[in-house]
Amino acid sequence: MPLATFLNRQALHLHPDPARVVVRRFGPSPDPRDMNPRDKLRANHIVARVMGLGQAAAASQLAEVLENFNGRHRNLLERFEARTDEMEEVFTAHGEFTSTQRQLIGSYFLHEYSFEAAALFNPSIVSHPDQSGAPPGGRRFILSVRAVGEGHISSLTFRSGTIAADGSLSVDPTSRLATIATFRNRMVRLDGDDVEVVFASDGDISERVIFPITASQSNGIEDARFVEFDEDGRTVFRATYTAYDGRGIRSELIETTDFLSFRMSPLRGSAAVNKGMALFPRRIDGRYAMIARQDNENLYLVYSDDLMNWDGGVAILRPQYPWEFIQIGTCGSPIELDEGWLLFTHGVGPVRRYAIGAVLLDKRDPSKVLARSREPLVRPAPSEREGYVPNVVYTCGAMRHRDQIVLPYAVSDTYCNFATIRIEALLQALSPITADETHDLRRDARP
């Protein structure tokens, strides 16, 4: 079946905007805990210079800073004061700061960062927890997006939008402001197991940026695969993502119920050692289930009793067709249909071209592959080949709406496109898997 009969590329794009900035730690060493004696000396030189200004000069300097930056950020003076409080542990004994001095000192230890200057890509999509305002037959959604700025540091940000009854999509206007999440409890150890962050409720969802917090995330929070999870009748939005520290990776889990407060936790076990884990939207036979890639090549089904520890697994899918000969991976969580679990995959082929395919897994036993796409569903079109990383289309999660699949996908690791797919036509395009093919897979694909 020609792809054009069921893949509808929408005239909707989401591009990075270098004008959107957040304020981040800055200084001789951004984190006070990492400062060596020389860093601390330099930090105290800055304090001494500010303290040496007269009251009028300090007020004038702070007024100039606010004139330049206040309209670009929310609650900037509070951010200045919080940064000074954070730096106190490295400041030598000093007299009591005036309010002006405290705010001015904090400004010297922050800087603006254009968090999506380079790219805005690898989206996933879930239903919005607040469906008020949704059109008849339509649905509100939240899009999670990977943003990349200076130094190739990745963060997690969001957009909201609507799908209409006819399948047409719209994304809400993006706020010109952006804010990094703050700790719900500032006593949380940053190198510990769990971290909780929170946003103020008065800002738009597009303002929210989850920036690397822990040492394991220091160079990026990458490729969050969000899914709307049914936890005993309660909806929890969960996503696996890759934490990158500049040398190694760690699989972690983020969860929220309202997209205002988030909890991030590391995943453990022999199966949680690679990128691209994707959580099923509900437990299967009482256990949590995940599709994962443990060997940089094949896909495995893995179970967990507690959501945090993932060991073992059975190989269920390996590269079979030329467009995926190098490796395959998940493109988000499985989507539950009457016919089975629909799993979007990516394949890497000649000249490192990434394309998107799909497989259908058995509803009761997802280790059984029922059908798969012999040809890609989405591959880089001529107009989609150029960008930060050429020849790549990629998604971190799709969503079912009525008889369609809403598929946001990234183009060349640069910006996002959207497509809708008729479920019936998609299933008809998948090729059934024979018993011999299943046997070959379990013989050849082992960790």
C-alpha cells in the first residue's frame, strides 16, 4: 500500500527559537560545592567589588541590570537573591548585605542561556490532564520536546495543543518567557536517588524547562518518552529518558500528574543500561513492562515488579530489512489497540539514515510479534534531509485519537513535524510474522 494513502503530513512545524532564554548558574565554578580555593577567592573578589560601591552606585547598577533583563524573565530579583543565598557557603565573613547588594551580587553569578538555540526535536505526545476547552470530538495534548543549546546541552521543555475531530492539529502560541524548574525541597541531595522539581502554576506550560540538575544529567536530559500510565485507575504521566554526563549515560524515569511538579529517579538493573527504554501504558499480568535495547542492535521485552529495577528480558525484534540493518530502537511507548500493542520503531540504514517503522505485538503476550512494516512508514523526505544531523526522522512517542494515530516527529535533529495515520490502513500495511521468523529471532538475538 502506498504510504500516501494513510500518512498525512500536517502543515505544522515547531522550530527552535534562539530568543527564548533562561538564567543559569554562572561564576568561577557554577556549583559552589565544586569550587576550589582559587574559585572561592575569585568569587569573594566579586563580592568585595560590589560591596565597595556606594549605595547610590549599587542602586544605579542594579537598575541598569533590570532595565536590560527584567522583561526577559519572571521574578528576576528573586532569582538574584536565591543565587546569592546559594553562594553564601563560599563567601568569607562579611557584613550584612543590603537588599540592593544581595540582588546585585546574585546577578554576577547568573547568565542567560538560549536553551533551544540549536535544536528543538525528538517529541513525544500525551493527553493533556486538563481537557477543558477541548473541541467536540477533539482533544487537548501536551508535547514534550528535547531542546539543545550552547555546548550541545539538552533539556526538556513542553508545548500544548489541540487535535480536532477531523484530525487537524494546532499548537498553542509559545510564551516568550522561559523558566527553569526549582527544587520542591532544597535539602534533596543532588547526587542521591530521587530529585523533585516544581514550577509555579501561574506560567504557561511552554515556559517550563527542566534543565540538567544532577551530576549524571550534567550534559543533558535526552529523549523523554512520555506515556499516560494507568496506575490502578489513577493517571500518572511517566517517561524514560537518557541522562548524559559527558562521558556515560544512565536511564532514568520522570513522573508527574500535572506537569507542574516532577520526580526524577534512576533506573537500575542489567536491562537499564542502554538508550531508548519505552514503558507500556499499564501493567501486564500485574507487572510493569518495558521495551528496551540492551545490545545496541535488537529490541527486548523486560518486566519489573517495582518500576525501578529492570533485569533480564527476552529478545523480540531484530533488524531484518535493509532500512534497519544497522540497528533498531523504540520510537515511544506501545499504543494499545484492540488488535494488539502498536509499537513504533526506528531503523538505521545506509549512510546512517534514520527511518520510522512499526510492529504489532500480541495483546496478552507482548513477546510475540504479530506483524511489522517491511518498508519505513516515515523516511526523510527531500525537504527534510538538512539540519543539525542530516537524514534523520525520529519520534519519542505517538498518541491514539479515535481512529487515528497522531505522530509528532523530528527532522534532522533540528525541528518538529507532525503527521496523522489511519489505524486501519496502517495495520493493513504491516506484514504478518511467521513462526520461523520468531524462532530465528530468539536464537540469534541475545544480550
